[in-house]
Amino acid sequence: MDPFTERTPRVVSAGKLLRGPERRKAGRFLAEGENSVLEALASTTVHEVFFTESAAGRYQELIRTARSAGIATSLVTERAIRSMSDTVTPPGVVAVCDLLDVPLERALTPDARLLAVPVAIAEPGNAGTVIRVADAVGADGAILAGDSVDPHNGKCVRSSAGSLFHLPIVRERDTGAVLDALTDSGIQILATAADGEVSLDDADNLLAAPTAWLFGNEAHGLDAAVAARADHRVRIPIRGRAESFNLATAASICLYASARVQHRRS
């Protein structure tokens, strides 16, 4: 059988999923590369796996896994795989998956003790990194609040390094609704702030409680009204000459600090 080309209807339909509105309309997104596709096969509904002839040799086990699960696997041309990729050098394997985001209440379980809440996060690489860190420290979910990037964006999926498939991901445009739900669930809200009244060095007693960390937009930080809703504003001490931490670094430090205290006291 000849490989599918960039004009094959199934390839055309998959390529449309590079665009956010098409993802929401179809309820599907693309996972690209060996790591992401393997995690997708293990964690969510996969409708089809596309691969090139050169990728077939590299990813034999992946293709066997998909076929044994009854998932359609389709050989495509190099031009076809490029039409389904937003990378300069596509890895040669792409899966069509169901969207992963869940309703807010799915992340706010009675057992939830640590949540990452980036607000109006714009850079998909940062969003993926925050999700990856949240997964690494054992957080219970990530809530992308406000006008945040789509977590199913290709760069976000790649930056999460598979973690997108490991924990509940929520998208909620109404930041106020997120804050209200956190408060109603008894989860304290901590906000990162350069001038916060609490130093992270002195926050162990605070960090022992169920916590949702708010992280602001890369360029503008947290909106003042959102920061004012936090139970405490926490600063990360800087002892060198750097002016500040970027979003992903601040999230890593704060989430790890909470996880360290919670696991030590559990």
C-alpha cells in the first residue's frame, strides 16, 4: 500500500488540529514524537498513529503497541508528516488523541494537597514546563486560569515531556471562579510576588497545608486583583545579583518547596 500523502483526507484532517479552534471543534489534538506518543498510548484514547518510513525502523515497538491495541497505524510521506507538525525537524511519528482537559471539580478532590495555577500564561513552553514540574513533585493537578495558552498546543505538549498525560489538566477562563472554588474547597491560595510579605525561607508551616500556587503572566505577573485574593503573597529570596526569576523557575522552586514540606510531614 502506498503511503498517505499531504492530500489524503485523514492527513488533512489531522493537520487541521495544529490550530486551536479546530482542536476544540474536533475534541482532539496531536501528540508528536516517541515520548509523547507512548505516553498517549498508555494514558488516553488514541485514534490513529501516523509515521514515516524512516520512523518505522526507529519506533518499531511503539507501532507494535498501537497495532496490538487495535489503533489504526498509517504510513505517510515526509511531506505529509510535516503537514501535521509545527517543528522544524519532525520526529516522524504523530498520534491523534482525545483532548485531556477536565472540569475544575475533577482537580479539586478532597485529597488534593498541591495544585499549580498559572494565570494568563502565554508561552506554551512555560505552560508545558509548569505541568512537567507539577507532575515531578507529585502535585494533584494543574489549572490554567484566565486567558492562558491551550495546553494541547504542540510546543506545550512537547515541553511537558509526557507529563500532560499524568495529572488532571484544567482550563478555566474565569479566574474568579477558580479562586472561589479553591477557597470553597479549603485549599489555601499562595501567590508569588517579589514584594511578598512572607519569605519562602520562613514558610514551612504554611506550606504544610493544602496549597494552590498562583503564578502570573510572563510579562506582567499576577493582576493586582488576583494577587489580592491570595491568602498570602510569598517572595523567593534572591541572594545574588539577578533581578528576578522567570515564571518556570519560580514555579519549580515554589512547587518543590511545598512538596518537600508536605512529604516530610505526611
